[in-house]
Amino acid sequence: GENVEQHPSTLSVQEGDSAVIKCTYSDSASNYFPWYKQELGKRPQLIIDIRSNVGEKKDQRIAVTLNKTAKHFSLHITETQPEDSAVYFCAASTGAGSYQLTFGKGTKLSVIP
Amino acid sequence: DGGITQSPKYLFRKEGQNVTLSCEQNLNHDAMYWYRQDPGQGLRLIYYSQIVNDFQKGDIAEGYSVSREKKESFPLTVTSAQKNPTAFYLCASSLLTGATNEKLFFGSGTQLSVL
């Protein structure tokens, strides 16, 4: 089955700096790559996703890039703010349906004011 | 902040006891899921259901059981066969068709601990 590796497990940045979280996947058939953010004590929420026919997607300060050849995708957060502090999970899916999502182990991002 | 509701927020299990976690959604979603979250382990799928009266095992179904008698409800029972039940349990739902059919909507979770 699919295996998703996520790095780093923890990341600390100064407010205003950029943060990058990287994920690799094993199944070349994967075609959907979402990112979920889980603030402390709260439920995970989808913040951005990308499909395999797109190389990059942006939403304000957040962007995701996908390299299908290398089988890796990354989350980029620019101009980080304290409210960006959370655990971020990447995931990969090989087909239609969220039941086929395989999650990474998460990255705890701390933004230092 | 509604849509999918889990209860209770905290639950304690005694040795040899079965406990049931509740999950209700009013989003009219066809699919519902149960995930287990352990520190540093990400989210692992326990069971999922795409339609009433039907459900499938996920990656870590042993020691758990579910039912789907109503579209809105997907309770999870942690049985005494689950030897390491202490974890944070998340319920989720999603559409099965449409442009956003892969987006998961999560509940606020239940923290289960063993006494």
C-alpha cells in the first residue's frame, strides 16, 4: 500500500520567516494530495490540496508544490504568524474517495513571536 | 463550528470493558470514517462507511467494531480485545461525489484513556 513520509517532525521559525514541510509518497498512482492543519485541542481542517495534473497551487500565504517524478510534495508558508502554529499533516490518495487517504505522521510548527 | 459532533470529549475504560464513542453529522454526507491519532503517528484509519448498513475495515480495525444504521450516525465500539486503546479518536465525514468529495470534515475528537 501507500506510504507517506513527512519531514521534519518539528519545526520552529521566527515570525515573518517562511516554513517548508516536505512529504514523499511511494505509490506512483497517487493523484490527490491534501494538507490538514490541526491547532492545539482542535479538529484537523483542510487548508489546501493539489491534484497530480497541477504542479503548484497557491492560496494567500500558503502554497503547495508537487513533483510527480520524484514523488514528493511540499507545503510552503510565507510570512509566518503565531496563528500558523499547529500540527500539519500531509496525505496522499490513489483514487476517488477519502478512505484511500494515507496520512503522514505530522509536523509540529511553532512560530516564535 | 458544527456539522459533525463527537461525544463524549473524554472517556475512561476499565479493564475488560467495551466502550462506545458517538459520532453524528448533519452535513448529509454519505461517507463516514473513524481515525485513531497517537502522538507522532499521524491519523490511521480504523473503519469507514460509504452507505447505510455497510462498512469496511481500515488499516487498524482489530479490536474495534462499528455500525451504520442511520446516515447521520456512525458509532465506534472499542472492545476489550483492543489491548492498547488509549488514543485520541477522530470521526470524519465526506461527500462521495462532486468536486469536493475528497475533503474530510472532522469532529472535535474523543480522548479515550484506560483506568
